[in-house]
Amino acid sequence: MRAARALLGMDQRRLAALAEVSLPTIQRMEASDGQVRGVVDTLVKVVDALEKAGVELIGDGAASQGGGRGVRLRSVGIGRQP
């Protein structure tokens, strides 16, 4: 999540607003060690907000040049600061 926010130039407060979740929820999710923990509906909201803002989330086994999981900037989205 932090990497995705960094690609967008977005702070935690902005992500929370776009995902319509609380700031402490984003902070707790980012503080998770390893796998991000949270209620499925909340995770979906955060993923949707990041994707709408222009981030492509790369799952295990998905085509990527690095071969592993990660994030990359898909296109300029609503969350990117000029």
C-alpha cells in the first residue's frame, strides 16, 4: 500500500478519503507485517481506490517484468499530484 501511495504521490489521509475508510484503518493496514489484514470489504475499497487512481496491482504469477508481486503505475489517475 505504501508503494502504491508513493507512486501516486498520495498520503494516507487522501487514500482513506478516496476509499471511504478511516485514516486509522489505513494506518493499521499499512502497519501489518507481511500480508495486509483487514475486513474484506475494506480491502476491496482500498484496492478499488488505488486502481481508480492509476495503480496496477500485480498478483503472484501475473505477467510482470520482475516476475513477482508488486505495484506499478498504470496511467495518470485521480490521485496523482501534478
